[in-house]
Amino acid sequence: MFEMYFGQDSGQQGGDLPSRSDIDASAQWNLSDIFQSDNDWETEFTSITELLPDVQKFKGTLGSSADRLYSWFQLSDDLNVRIGKLGNYAARKYDEDTSLDKYQGMLDRVMSLYARIGAETSWVRPELLSIDKPAYDGFLASHQGLQQYAHSIDDLLRMKQYTLTDSEERILALSRESTAAPGNIFGMFNDADIRFGSIEDADGKQVEVTKGRFLHFQESRNRRVREDSFKALYTEYHKWRNSVASMLAHNVKSEIFYARSRGYESTLAAALHSDNIPTKVYDTVIKGINDEIRPMQEYISLRKNMLQVESLKPWDMYVPLIEGDDRTFEFTEAKDMVLDSLAPLGEEYLTAARKAFTDGWIDIYENRGKASGAYSAWTYGAHPYILLNYTGTLKEVFTLAHELGHAMHSYFTWKNQPPTYGGYTIFCAEVASTCNEILLLDYLLKTSTDEEFKKELLLHSIDTIRGTVYNQVLFSEFEQRIHSDSEKGIPLTADYFSAAMSELYGKYYGSDFEMDDLYAMNWSRIPHFYRSFYVYQYATGFAAASTLANSILANESGAVDRYLRYLKSGNSDYSVNLLRSAGVDMETAKPVEDVTSLLSQLIGQFKGMVV
């Protein structure tokens, strides 16, 4: 449990920015809640290193008694919490001003310490797995303190079936560096090597195309700028298509190797097993979106008609459909809007949420050297922290609601769970943040009397669902197909990848969208494909949040209590079980039906205002 981090990238910083010292202290987070000073951090770092010899005293004794096993779990929890706080402090200090080498050095030292602890405890998992279930049952029955670890033990024993002999595990461990090569090579290529040249912007100036600027170009009202920037970027990926195809194909083969080595029936089953997610959940979300393609295709047709183009091209997907009024919101306004929108969650939630604004949780404004984007970060033993680079846009108001949702999930988990359950899975993480966004949208639509503002709200939310749900399910279906075909021995080539991607965009976006040969190369620039079967969780999180928000807004009996219990549950049960207890069954079609119904409603409202 090193650090939980949930964030959004807002691209490159720029402009004449204030220094950190120019930012009012009330707009900065308060890291003294973790350590009072750098010296206190150093003292704790030394203390932890001196504790490490105690770890080896447990080797070979974990199964000797319930007391011994309990003592180990307690020591492990203590180490995790303490090193987590070291990392949290160093990372937050570094993000305040990334030009300061001191905090990068502190963070590097934490990572080295974490690696050292990992190496010195490498014997623990095999030893725990060597204890049989009857022995664990006896320990749990005889030791009251050990009972809090019952779920952790069950989670461990699930893996026993797929754990190999010591010598076989050693071989797999030694192979990791080599099999990680495709992803590492792609990362270097995608982040450091590839260049996209320059285009002429709307003012006639030559401007370099970068990944950080690409979305800005795609939002231009000048269609020539959008097309030129699109072709500049995708032509470069197309030039390297065979090399990138080899990277992705070999990454898939590596995952097949590990899945088969451990005895999983497929790479999908292997990937989902770590969080005990049934493959039915994955299949259900893909089928659910395929059954409800119509709202997305309706939006594509609406976009085509409003842009008055003969055919909707890939470079027409991000240009705003309406003229925004460029309004901005002071941070106090954003705070009030967000807190007011969260009123349906009740006073317990609101009382805790207000702490974020009064107790030094949030670092609000941009300063020179500050990390870009927005995130919520947390480790057990201290309240969460939220990094913003707030400039007042509507998008950033929603970002505040989103990150506050993550922070509240972390806060309630910390206050209600022991360290061993003091985290939560990615599968669960996006639910709390997205639920906040849905509540904010509902509040603003109900309270605003400005028709243009309502249009902007509706478009923001429609495009969020398109990107977070439909596009991610499209990518998930692509991943499922390429892994399944490779498992059958079908060669994965650049032409194969492009044909699959082209077919899926045609199915999801419909006949009013003109697929471009270059856009079929979209598979070549998605880093998440090297972390397979990950992106579906964005869609499931949004779908689950839709169901829960509907229940909350409808004042269903017990809905708020169930939701708060979910936020307080941490990792105390498996993700699917936690969500089911909250009121949403991810093995059924209903969550997807709820989010597609929401999209239909939003499109209907928007069309009613513009058509």
C-alpha cells in the first residue's frame, strides 16, 4: 500500500506563472498533517530502516501459531502505513515545485526503500501459501485479533491454485524484465522518440504538433487546422505501424505466456482474477453497450448536422458544437456549487467534504514548477490531498467534484477500516468520483436559468459519456478480440489491428461517421493497451455510478446509507460484492442500461434546445 493516486492530465503548463511563495497559504495544502518538517521525515526514514531486521525474524515461523501469524500481519501493516506516509509527503512536496531536486531525491529514496522491503519480504507470500486452509481456519477460530484478516487470507488462498513451485516461480520472475520489453520500448518510442512536425495554425503561424497540444488543435473552429494536426500526428504513427504492431503483438504474447504458465483459461481470466472480477462482468458491459449503440450514433448524426459537414471526419469529434460564453467561476463559487450538489448524500458526507476546503486538503492554483493536471492522492494514516491547477473553467468545476469524490472515498475508508483494508481497487475507485459528477450535473441543470449554460453542461456530459463509456468499451472489445485471436494462433499484424479498429469504429459510430485509414491506426498510440484489460473499468465505474446516483436522486429508501457504507468499506470484501451491497449488480445489464439511458436523456434535452 504505497500510494493511491487518481488523476487527470491537463497537458502542458505555460505562461507567466507565480512562484510558490506568491500563492496564499490558504490556497495550499497542509503537509504538516503528514510530517511537521523535512527533519521529521528524515527521522522516520531512519527509524523504518532500523526496523527492517525484525522482518527476517519471522521467516520460517508464520505457520507456527496464530499469535505468530497475527504479529506478522501487524508488523506488515505498520511498515506499509509508515512507508506510505514517507512516500506521500515526498511526492506532494515534489509536485509543489518539480524544479527542486531535494524532493525528487527524497522520493527516489522512498522507492529504493520500498524495493528493499519488497526484496527482504519476498519469502512471505510463498510461506503464507504453504499454510493449508484447515490450519488457517484453526488460527482464525482461536485468535480474535486475527479475525480481522479473514478476508485477506481468503484473498491470498484464491491465488494458491495459480501459484507454481518455487523454482517455476523463480523462472517466471526472472523472465519479467524481458517480457516487459514491448511495453517499455513503446513507452520510450511514444514519450521520447516520435515527432509530429509543424502545421500552420489559425493565425498563419508555424506551430509544432505535440501530444500535449493535439487536443487544443482538435478543438479549433478552423477545420483545416483540425485536419492538418490530425494528419500530422497519425501519419507519423502510420509510418511506424509495423514496428508498433510488433510491440503490441509481443506484449499480447507475453500475457498469454503468463496466463498459460499459471493455468488460467485465458488472458482475460488471468487479468480479472487479481481483483476477483468475474469475466461475465467484462462480457456484460460489452454486450450492454452493443445493445445500446443507438444513442451514440444519434449523437454522431447530431454532430454532423450541427457542424454542417457532408461527412463527419475523425477531426470533427472534438470541436465545440456551440459558442461557449467563456465564463469562469471563482474557486469559492465552484466550492459552493459542488457542496450544494452533494446535499442529497446527507449531512455526514457534507460535514466530511467541508473539511477538504477548511483543513488543508487542496492545493488550488498553478504555480511555477507545479505538477500539471489534477489528482487525488492518499495513503493510510493521513487525510487525502487534492492537487488542482484551477483557472475557473466549467471543466475544472467538474474536476473538483470528481477529485473530491476520490478524496471522500479515501477519507471514509481511512476512518472506518484497519490498514489491511485501507485501500480500494481501480474497479471501485471511479464510482465515487463519477457519482459526484452526476450529482453536480443534475444540480446545475435544475438550478440554472441560463439556456446557453445548460447547453454547455449537456455537451460536456454527453462528451464525457462518449469518451469514458463508449470509447473505452470499444477499446475493451478491441483488446478482447486481439487476445482471443492470438490465443487461437492468428497472427497480429498492423493490417490486422487496423482492420479490427476500423470495424469497431464503424459499428459504434455508424454510417454518418466516415472512418479514415489513418484513424484506423488509433491502436498504435494507446498506452493502456500495454496494461491489458484495464480500460473497461472506466466504463464500469461510470455505469455503477449512474445506477447509484439514480437511486440517491430518487430518494430510494436506504440508498444513501448503502452508498456511505460502500465508501467506508475499503477492501474489506471483493469489489463486485461491495458494489452489490451498495445497490448495483455489475453482473447484470442494468448499470449499462442506466448510463445509456442517461446519454439518451442528455441528447434529447440538448436537441430540444438547439433543433
